[in-house]
Amino acid sequence: MNWIDYDKGSTISSIGSECGKIITDIEHLSGARITIEKDGTIAPYSLTLGIYGLMFHTEFAKTLDEINSYTTFAKSKIEEIFILHKVPEEKQR
């Protein structure tokens, strides 16, 4: 349960960075965010994710199933990054 609604769900139905309607906006308690938009300017669905202070990425999909599948994948990879980030750099090799 490390993922919670971003800003208590206040962004749902607003327009996101890809000019689509936000349908999901969640935040990881360790410092990451995933936003899903519908009907943006580039694709039917878009997912933006960011790990605060580290990286930002946008993914596009034709269907909700595709974007939901990518969300599951992205959440697991973000969790892995947070685990690795706790390992001292000299022990990461």
C-alpha cells in the first residue's frame, strides 16, 4: 500500500500535461507519481511517471488495457528502484 491518490484525488477529471482528461493520479510514498490521461493530443491514453529528482517518462497506448498493463509494470520497476536506491553506491556493483 505504498501508492495513494495524489492530492486526495483532486486532479481527477482535470486536464493533464498531455492535454487529456486525468483518470488516474497516484503517488508513491517514497517519492514518485503516475498519471494516466484519456483522449490526449497524441494518443487515446497516456501515462506519465516521475521519480522525484531522478527521472520523468511518458508512455502512450491505444487501449486502457495496454496502459493498465504498463502501469503494473512501471509500479514494480519504481519499487525496485527505491530498493536499489537504499543500497550504498559502493555496494551496487
